[in-house]
Amino acid sequence: MIRVTIYNEFVHEKEYEEVKKVYPQGIHTCIANFLKEDSDIMVRTATFEEKEHGLSEEVLSDTDVLIFWSHARQDEFSDEVALRVKKHVLRGMGLVALHSAHYSKVMKTLLGTSMTLKWHHGETERLWCVNPTHPIAEGVPEVIELPMEEMYGEFFDIPKPDDVVFAGWFSGGNVFRSGCTFTRGYGKIFYFQPGHEEYPIYYDKNIQKIIKNAVRFVNPVVRKESDLECVGQ
Amino acid sequence: MIRVTIYNEFVHEKEYEEVKKVYPQGIHTCIANFLKEDSDIMVRTATFEEKEHGLSEEVLSDTDVLIFWSHARQDEFSDEVALRVKKHVLRGMGLVALHSAHYSKVMKTLLGTSMTLKWHHGETERLWCVNPTHPIAEGVPEVIELPMEEMYGEFFDIPKPDDVVFAGWFSGGNVFRSGCTFTRGYGKIFYFQPGHEEYPIYYDKNIQKIIKNAVRFVNPVVRKESDLECVGQ
Amino acid sequence: MIRVTIYNEFVHEKEYEEVKKVYPQGIHTCIANFLKEDSDIMVRTATFEEKEHGLSEEVLSDTDVLIFWSHARQDEFSDEVALRVKKHVLRGMGLVALHSAHYSKVMKTLLGTSMTLKWHHGETERLWCVNPTHPIAEGVPEVIELPMEEMYGEFFDIPKPDDVVFAGWFSGGNVFRSGCTFTRGYGKIFYFQPGHEEYPIYYDKNIQKIIKNAVRFVNPVVRKESDLECVGQ
Amino acid sequence: MIRVTIYNEFVHEKEYEEVKKVYPQGIHTCIANFLKEDSDIMVRTATFEEKEHGLSEEVLSDTDVLIFWSHARQDEFSDEVALRVKKHVLRGMGLVALHSAHYSKVMKTLLGTSMTLKWHHGETERLWCVNPTHPIAEGVPEVIELPMEEMYGEFFDIPKPDDVVFAGWFSGGNVFRSGCTFTRGYGKIFYFQPGHEEYPIYYDKNIQKIIKNAVRFVNPVVRKESDLECVGQ
């Protein structure tokens, strides 16, 4: 059983009508619904408004994989909780960071770079699989067309990924490393670009398949119960 | 002084008027001309029609970096010469493989994969730098637009590159790992996709800058005088 | 069900008493015996003496993962069969190459380098896990001591591995990248250094665990029914 | 001209007689002396006791490559200065982190992991080059023996390096990724394990050669004048 916690900021869905229409119960509920189809996955959710953003020590200790979507409140996100998430990733908890979560405190502290990129609303994306032997690509077509998506473009200031699984083509002329894996400590990370809140990206069956594969890929091989220390011997 | 040998098949330029117009003296001469601008580079050329394709043991022993363009005669290329090139790369000779040379015997035997890809004539390419700290990217703009180029598209069946320096965006909807480095033995390899024979790609100042940077990057750090062997000790 | 074929040359075990004592029924039988403990693995074996070395088109088409041990007859191994194995790896068949198989025709044609290294009989090896989040490291202790093993030492002339999972320390003063993954086409490869024929390495429970993990890791994500070709579109 | 700033904590050399004997004027002076042999390198030094540890905005803006040795005062090192160093690395400044600097605030914030390892005083190290084509390995022998060094051992909790150039063998039975490159933003980083303060490591001509090569390798390809930002377009 993989214990998944889905953190979604859940602000845009309440503030903007056009987002509410797409995700009336929030992005987290949409993701929870398709993950629940799989009997080996157990889901709980957390949002910005909850105490400690719903990511208490207790919750994270009981989480194998954290899915993370955030945007409007990234600056207000608690420093302490960001460091707590980092701690659990270094001990082994898997992390699937979606779309604008590239710019979250969690991702910045784990990856160490500025995480900057180019962006533009309202383009067509074609998502190409450039690493078909990767477990995250299992059962995924070689190209997925997203008629409307926010463009994210290079140069994307990330450390060299362990693997680039998907590359995005955007109608306006940009490319992007759209699906990237990283390892930090005992934790595996998958960053996945699609998922602008105004477009129904997370209802796409192929996008759902990728997120399900990612959950299994970042599910820890080993989990440490305390922080690592330098060991004299 | 970097001793560069430019191998160009030199068949299309003689057989097709539209290619002859672009490269009246052959692609090799065009490349030689811009490399000669740099006083630390010494150039010689070789073509398919020459004895041993101009790539004798003597020539390769006297070559630091081999630039390689081929297409129409790849099947007829001598197996022996292909293995000779491989031998020299493993001993340290640098290799810059251009455009359709991905499918040459030399590249196939060095990389070990099928080297297959998708292709289509006559699209616009935008070549994005996704690795701006790489020496091959020095002084190169973040995006280069090639109004007309042959599309090469993923999935490109190559081993995982050491580095992907450039990613190609094509107007028809494809992406490509357009500039990739590999190491084999003591030799460094740069594969660079632009350069279809019907379009004046190698006259572009930015493309020239990339090829000059690549020559310096693959120039051997160390060169062995004989093949490596397993050593009991 | 993972269909595993174990190719073992099976020459040393018949020619040398000291090897026969360790593996009276051959290395392949020892490996088959521990793999059979797992109900999701189906095993068959092949040896050098068999027709086409037991690796006919039919056998390979029916194989998900090929385990490969060879040494004394590597030069006499059929070129045709080596290319056949390569073809199936490029289409997706997994490959686990053990010990001296680094120098087999199969590995040389897939990896493209000389595959040379340093060697010396009769040292103690300590095998360190340097990549504990890798699936091949699951359930494996951080260090495995092999009281007697053949030293394999750097410089090991391989392309940059996708991942180095294990690093070997040898009592005489050498180090080695002892467990390395590679991808070629749709096929995953794991090279694993331990397994000199005079020492009972493959009876070690931790070594067995690593090989079992490797079988699952290289088990194909996708399998192609024919060779890839360049596709005009 | 490469403008190098050598930061050395310079505490052990004043507090311990045995360290003072080895580096009477501090590790920074020893490193400065051998770097000054090269006419393309300009050197200045900085120490913990200086205002802002000698690493003011002005100094870092005027630095191409920062060499960094620290140990006893890593906890007391200014958070603000650590972030300033990070900022300059992301903009392109090169960083050569030596020995115990793996555990500095600067390295932790750039790499994102715990940076933990095993350690033990007083072993023999053999430093093997496992990447002889890397520019940092130019002119360096395949193995360097350090009769007395502090053992640093795996598991070393770092992100996957861009390249592992050197691997350390220690007489007590440990191995270590002793020379690793990373990229963060526009900055290149080389971490190099040798250099315990009680042993005359930085007087070794081969160690000096490696540090000189590293300075040239991390010297920026491009330098940004301000922090990167996400760019809407």
C-alpha cells in the first residue's frame, strides 16, 4: 500500500470562476479521485488553509509519496513546513512536484537553483516521451497533445536531472524539460510541468497514467527514521 | 594547434543542382573556410571518393578532431575505415558528427544503438540552448532560428548523452536532442543535428560558433598511441 | 512472469577441478537454483556448447531478461549470435552481464568501448552501495565483504553509466565501478563485477539478492517486435 | 586572467601545533603560493575572522572562482554570507570546495542534501582517476598515493554528480567519490575530498595540478549581473 498525501494550495479554485469551473472541488480532489482507482494507493489531501498546511510531522511520517501543487501562496508558505518536507524527502519520502510547484520553497531548497523559466498563457503543448524505457513512461504514448496549456520554456534553471523523461513542445516556439527526475538523500523527486489551473489537464487519462507511474517510481526503496549524520568510525 | 580533418561525403553537392547552389565547393570547403579564421586550428579535408575515403591510418594518426558529414553513401562506406575511425576515437581523437552522420557506421559502432529518429523536410527550427554553462554553448545565443531545416524528431534512439547542450523545436510539432555529447574510451563526441544539405545552415555565424566550440571541446585531453588492453598486475 | 534465460559458457567448470568443486553443475545451475525461489521468475539455461550457444532466435524472442556469464570462449563466440543478442536488447530485452562478460562480444558491441580494465586474482573485495535509492540496491546491506574475489580495477573503459550502484574496494589498493546500469535502445543493461569462477560468489545471499533485483530492474518496460527504423513523416 | 579568491577558515592552524607545523601561514597561503605560479591566475585570500569572513559583495563580484576550505567554524559561519556565495554561484562564479567544506552552509544550500559521510583519521589513500578525459584530470597520473589522509567514506549523501572524476581507496576498507562536479545555475562546482589539515596534502604536486585544473574548469563560461527571474513573454 502506497500512502499518498496530495497537497494542493486550493486558492485559485476558490478565487477565480474560470478555475472553479474546471476544478469545482479543487485540483487535489481531482487527483485523489483518479489515484483512488488503484487499489495499491491510499490517498489523503492537505491544503494551504489547514493548520501547518495540513503537513504536520505526523502526516509526513505517515506519507510515502507527497504530491505537491502550489502557486499563489508560495511566498506565504511556512518556512518551517518547507524544511520539514525537505527533511522527510532526504529520509526517503517520494515527491511529485506539479506545474508551478517548481517555484515552491520546497523545490528551491531541495534543488538549490533559482528554478526560473519562461512562461506564457494559452498555447498548445505536445508532450514527447524522450525516455521510453523509464518506468514513468510505461504505457504512455510517445506524444500527448494538450490543446491548451501554459507554456513553460527554457532556459529552465534546474540542476542536471537524473533523467529527462518528457520534453514539451509549445506552439509559440519554446521547448521545455517537462518531466524530470532527481534524487535528494534517500528521496526521489519527479517534477512534471503540465497542470495549469485553468485547463482540464488532470482529467487527461495519459496525464493521469504518468502521475500514477510517478507515484510508484518515487515510492521509497528505503526510509530512514532519523536524519543522517556524519559517522566517525 | 588543433589538427582538424573534415570528412564530407561530397556526393549530393555534385548530383543535385539545388545542393550545388548552396555549397558549390562542398560542405567540407564551407566548414574549412570558417574554421581557418581561427589561428589555433589547422584544417584538412577528406571525401568519400578518395582512397580509403581520405581517412588513412596516417591521416587519422595526425588528426586531433574529425568532423564527419555523410548521408547518401553510408552503406557503401568501408567497414574497415569505420573501425579505424572508432579505434582512433577510443584512443582519444575527438569526433564532431553532423546531421545525417548520426546514421553512419562510425556513429552506430561507437554508440551501440539503432540511431533511428523521425524526419521531415522543410520546417523551421528553433535551436534552444538548455545547458548554457557548457563550453560548447560559450558565446551562443539562447535561441537560434533556422528558417528552413530538415526536421529530426524524437524518439531518437541514442544512449543517454553525457550532456544535452541544445534542444530543437520544429514548426511541425516535434522536438529533438539536437546537440549531445558522449564519451567513448579517451575520445569525446559531439553530435549536432543542424545541417541539411539543401539549406545554407553552415553559413550561419552561430552554427559556426557552435562547431568551433565543439572542436575545442572534443580536442583530446589525452591521446593513447595504442589500443587499450586488459592489464593483469 | 519474468522469463529469464541464463547463458553460462560452462567451460571452466568442466576443465578445472577447483572450479568444478565450487560449481559442480555449472554457474548457470547455481544461478537458476536461487532465481527459482521466486515465483514470478521462470528460468531456462543456455551454454556455449549448445547449437547457436543455446541462444536461437526462438529462445531470445521468448526471453525477457538474459543473464550472461562468459570468459574462456569469448573469441570463439558466434558473431551472428552476438548481433542477435544485441538486436533483442535494442528491442527491449534486459541484459545482466556478469563478471568477465564485460569483455564479451555482446557487451563490446552494445557499449562501443574497449571494455578494458586491470585484474589480479585472489584479493578481498568490499562492495559498497553508493546509490541506496536505486531499485537494484533494495534490501542490500551498505557493504558486502567477499573474502576472496578477483580484483577488477580502474580505469575501466566503459561509457558513462546511467547509474553506478556499487563500488568495489580491493585489498591490494584498487577501486572499481562494480555495478553499473546502461540503456541501449529499449533495453536495460546491468553490469555486475563479482563472480570469479574459483570462488563461491553466487552462493552469497546478498549477491543473489542483487541479481534478483537486477532481473526485475532490466525487465522490459516495453518490447518492440521489430527493429527500429528512421521514419519519414 | 582568472580572479581567484581562496577562503580558508584559518582556525586549526592557529589553535593546534601539529597543524601549524604543516601550514604555518595557513592553508590559504599554501594554496595561494602554488596558484601564483600560473600567470593567468590572480589570487586573493579571505578568512573566517575577517569582516563578513572576507567575502563581501564587492569581493565576490570581483571573483571568478572561489576556493573554499572550512571545518571548525561552519556552524558560526554567517547565514547571510552563505546565501551571498550561493547567489554568486548561481550567477556563474565557480566554486572549488575542499575536504570538510562538504559540510559547509554554502555546500548544503547549493546541493540540497545532508552531505553526510563516514570519516576516520589516519589512513592511506589511493586516489584513482576514473574519468581520464575530464579536463580536471589533464596531466594527472592514474593513481595518486597519499600516505596519510583522513578517510572519507560512502555512503556520501550528495545529489548525483555531473561527473565523478576521482574515486578514493582507503586502507581501512572504504571507498569515496573524491572528486565530483556539479552545476548550479550558471555556476560550476568541484568538490575535492583530499586536504585534512594535519597532513601536507596541498604540497603534493599532483594535488596542486588537480586544483589548478579545477580552477580553469569552473571558471565561468558566462556570468550574470543579476539574479535570474521567471520571465513572462
